[in-house]
Amino acid sequence: MIIGIGAESAGQFCDRTSRELAAALGVDPVLFPSDHIGFVNDAVTFAARLQEVLDQP
């Protein structure tokens, strides 16, 4: 399970709720580049980070 957080979303509602969800599920949240919609604003960088995360065991 991956709980993703935009690195530039620190302290925002989406950041706080994602961190709480990750803690409740017992997983570490994964930081992605940009903000809450980094997959739109910087799709190439987001896709590279996502591939990196998915390639981990």
C-alpha cells in the first residue's frame, strides 16, 4: 500500500490526513514531487518518482 504526499503540501489538510491514514495503517507515507496535484503540474517527474517507488521490493 502506498500513501503518497506532495512534498510541497506540508502542513496542508491533504498532508495531515494522509499522514494520519498512513500511521493508522502502519505504513510510511511516500513523498512525491510538487504539491497535491503534482501528477498534473509535473507529470514527468511524478511518473519517474512513482516508477521508483513501485520498483522497490
